[in-house]
Amino acid sequence: MKFRRTLAVAALGALAIGCAPPQASNDTSGQSEETTGELRVWLFQEASNAAKEAVVDEAKAEFEKAHDGVTVNVEYLPVDGRASRFNGAFNDKASAPDVAEFGNTDLAGYTASNGFADLTADLGSWPDSKDLVPEVLDTATVDGKTYGIPWYTGTRALYYRTDVFTELGLKPPATLDELTATARQIRAAKPDLYGIAVGGKYQFALLPYIWANGGDVAEQDGETWKATIDSAAARAGLSQYAELISEDICPPAACAQLTGSQSVAAFAGGKAAMTIGGDFNRAAVDAGAVKGKYAVIPLPGKTEGSIAPAFAGGNLLGVFASSKKRTLALDFVQLLGGKTYQEKMFGAMGNMPTFTDVQDRVAADDPFLQPFIETVQSGTRFVPSTPAWTKIDAAGVLPTTVQQVATGQLDVAAATSAAAAEMNEAFGS
Amino acid sequence: MAFAHRRDGRAALLYLLPAAVVLLALLAYPIYQLVVISLYDYGQPQASGAAPLVFLGVDNYVTLLSDPRFWDVLLTTVVFAAVCVVGTLLVGTALAVLANRARTVPRTLLFLAALGAWATPTMAGSYVWLFLFDQDFGLVNEALGSLGFDGMRGHSWTFERFSAFGLVAAEIIWCSFPFVLVTMYAGIKAIPGEVIEAAALDGASARRTATAVILPILRPLLMIATIQSIIWDFKVFTQIYVMTNGGGVAGQNLVLNVFAYQKAFAGEQYGLGAAIGVVMTVLLLLITGLYVRAQRGVR
């Protein structure tokens, strides 16, 4: 009996002092820079990946030719499973690649995990960097340090069905209020169609509504952030968006759970008269039933002639902090993220370049891009750049709020107050 | 005598050693790590070594237990699991009785169908059910519509809270009743004919035979099936995650495991997620312990 008690005490003691959860080491001193060998690159897998691969293969060949003894090994990751791959790479530095493409909304979280190398000085000495669109470069920056080259941006605007609008004698909406009225009118005339396809889980369509109404989800307050989703302006924007998810526009039973790509898919499949879609959705819409029967305008704001601020989405190319081939990796990022290959990527994928001069060049011969460029140039906004945003995003705080309001579970005041409390808790910790 | 006894004990230990090593490595060590992680503020920055570890003690548990949402989800999980367990046992046992009385061909067909459901991977099963009950293109709405229930065309089965839970419960019962069916069928087959015969000779009615003879003999099997079902259904993840699209409209269909996943992995709060895991483990041990005890009392 005595022996058992000793054993139990010893075990408890070991538990208390012996072990802490495992942590990866960030000690890179004494690591020598490698200039040859395999350069590992992670890029995202796209719906039409062959076109992307063709351009990337070209860059790879050019890079290998210029650097003796270097092979570039590109792996394409599915976007959905990215979190576990990136977190795994941050925890096990030996398995991490040297270069990666990543979404700008993930940047704050990755930076908090020491994931990517600070490239501020390197970009400062890179002549091309002065042509990067400043707002876009901001999305690659945390606390004044730049962690990647913006590879392309994604902007959303209003897609609408020209045939339906002509048939019903409608004009494209000039304000957000008009948009609601028009959507209602269309569904009344054509009960098979959603007036506009938007969804409870389509955060990037919700945000412009909040911003256009003069609100925001949170504001920076010194070191920390404070939720402002419960402000009068933000509430107005959120309820205006939630109003779209109603029986006479986009029925909640179908739309409360829609994500962005599902909303666009509904439009592409001919089930909706309008949707909010990105320049990057063009291929998906053209592959659907509505090819040639739609047009795009900037999402209007509150007043006629204004444009609702769009979310500055986009992907960056960065160098892993744990890379032993920093110089090589940076060279590759500057090649693939440089002007020549951005223009090639635009040709292959329609990805909007991040350099002003390249943007102007490609837009000149493509009227489709006009509304998106207008939107970008009228000013874009971004989600709070703090690691807490990852938690808020993962907990689905904003989608839950929209769903609660759209389905009438809570009124907008109660729902946004609860959301603000949850967000403040995340910011606080 | 004592010497032989001790040698027996030593031999037994030796025989148990391989199993013990495997259990320790695969069960005890992860649970130990789970408990340790639950005592720290352990998120992605801590895991990748970018932020210092902070020992919180029981803070994660306090946070969790003072979160009203956790209690909501826990209650939902308990009720939902109870419905699934009862449904599984009823369907499985009823079909076992039926199989016992059916002829060879229908019985074989029943078993083939049941084994098919059993063998279907959870993920695939969930999607098949979703397709069947799809709002616009699902077979069920199509069939109901053509039978004259016009209101069912375009009906969403996953929009309302209870409808969504009902659908998921049906899928869970569908994929877990075969285990009960097979277990109970084997149990019924193993009851010696003489026992039933004796009961009949004593003039027991069919009902009395069932409750006073067959059920007591089947009780140990029933207990195993119940405990297994409780554990499976309490831990359900895939079906809810897939069929209600990650927890339903505004999180109305969250169960504990999906909630833990959201906190721990999607939200990268591994410490808090580990605390939920520990709480779940303790709860399951408690429920199972109480159940086993209650069953002993009956006997």
C-alpha cells in the first residue's frame, strides 16, 4: 500500500514539474546558409490548376537554369486543409518548405507563430517594389514589417444577369438600398430565381455592407483591438445584408448556409439574378449556364455614385523563417512574384496583378476588369490584422450573427452585442 | 503453494506485458499529454515556439465551465446521444428478433443490407444521406413531391434545428444498428432451446418468456452494446460536421466534439481544446461506470 502511495505521489510530481507541452525551437544561430540543393515551394491548388502549373513550371525552369545545382520542388496544397499543413511546418521546422503562397488574412496568425521571414529590407532594395499598389502592400505588413510579396489580389463586385434585367426593364442598382428593392422585384416577378445569391457564411460580401454604412467590425486601440460590430453604423450594415437572406429575396432555408463560392455557383448555375463575386470567379461563371448573359459593376455604396469599400483579398509569396536557403528563396519569390510572371499568371488564371503598371497594362485590353479596378482604386479595406482574427474567423462569429438575424433567432442589437463580446474576449487573450 | 501462486502471478504479468506496453504508448501517454496541455495557455504561437509557455493551472477549465455555450452544447450532446443510443438499440434488437424468426433468404438479405450500412465509411454515408435529402435534387423530396406532397419540393431538411438533428440521428442509427443486430442475434441464437422449452412447459406466456427468460440471459450482451453505443454517439463528429455543415445555422447543431474541434484546431486554442477532451473523457468514464454499476445492481 505504501509503495503504491509513493508511486502515485511520484507520478503527480512528475506531472507537475517534469513535463510541459512540446515546443518547437526557434534557434537558428549556427545554421549555415545553403546555396545549392532542393528549394521546396508550397503553392495552392486551384480549380484549374493545369494553367497555374504551366506558368510555375516555366518559372521553375528559368530559375534552375540561372542557379546551378538547385532544383525547385513545387507542391500544390488544397486551400481547405492549409491550416494543418502550415501549423505542422511551423512546429516541425525540418519538414517546412522554403517558399510558400498564403492568404493575406492568415498573415497575422502566421507572424505570431514566427512562420515567415521579415523581408522589409530585401524589398526596400528591390527596385520593382516601388510599383506595388500601397494598399495591397499593406496587407503583407504586420507592425511595420513586410513578410511577403503580394502575388495577386482578389476584389469582389456585383455580377448581374443582363437578360433578366432587360426582360423586366430594370436598371442595375445605384445604391445598396436600390439593390435590395431590385432583388425583391426580381424574385416577385420570377419566383424561380433568387433576387441575389448571397449567404450567411459569405463574410466577404457582408463586410462591404458594414463598411459602406460607415461601420467596421473592430478598431485598433493602442496595442489591442476593440470590437465595433455593435456600433449603430455596423448594425445598420449587418441588418441591411441580413435582409437579403429573406423569403422574398434569397430564402433562408437555402441561403443561410451559403458560402462565397456556393453563392457564385448558384449565380453561375442560373439560379440567381445577381451575386457578389470576385474577378477570380470569372472562369467559374463562364463555365456555367449564364455565360454571355451577365455584366459586372462595382458594388454600389449608400449614396448614388459611391462604391462600397471592397475587402482587399489576395495571396502573398513569402519565405519561411526556418528556411536554410533564404537568399535562394528570396530570389525565387522575386522571380515568381515579379512583374513578368504576374503578367503571365494573369494570362493563365486571370489573377489580378499587384503592380500598378502591370494592372494598367492588362486592364487596357480587358473591359471585364474595369469594374474591379474601379473598386480597388476607390479604396479597399481589410479585416483586423491580429492573430485573434483567426479565432474569431474559426468560431464563425460574423456568419453566426448574420444567421441569427436572418432567421429571426435574435434581433440585430442582441446578436451584434453577443458577437462583440465574443470578439473582445478573443482580442483580450 | 504460495510460491506457485507467485510464479503464476509473474507469468501472468509477463503475458500482460505486451498489451500493457501498447496500451501505455497509445492510450496513457496521449491522455497524459492531453492533461498537461490542458493546464497551459497553448496555442499555435506556443506550439511553434514563438511565444513563451504560460502555466495556467485550471484556468482553461474555469473558462470552459463558465461558458454558458459549453453547457448548452453539453446538454444538446447528452440528449442527442441518448436519442441515438435508444434508437440504435431498439432498431438493432427488433431486427435481431425478426432475423431469428425469418427464413434463410430474407434473413440473409437483411444481414447483407445491414452489413452494407455497417461497412459504409462514415464520411461517405453522411454524404449519401445528404444527397438523398437534398433540397432541390434529393430523391426523398422528389418521391414525396410525386406522391402529392407538393410542399416537400424544395424543402430543406437541414435548416430547422430539430429536423437537422433528426436527420443526423437517423443516419447514425442507420450506420450503427448493425452492430447491435449482429450482437443480439448471436445472443438469441446462443440461448439453449431447452430453456425456452422449459418456460413453455411451465406455462409462461410469450411475453413472460421474453422478459423473464430471454432478456436476463441477453443482459450482458445488451450492456456491452449499450456502452459501446453511448461512447460512439457521445463522441459523434463526422456526421454532424458533414451533414449540418460544421454545426448548423448559427451553430444550432453543435455537439461537444465539433465544438472542441472548433475551439482546438480551427481556433488554434489547443489548451482549451485539450480541456474539453479531458472533460469528455471523464464524463464518458463516469457515465459508463454508473451504467455498469446500475446493471450489477439489477442482477
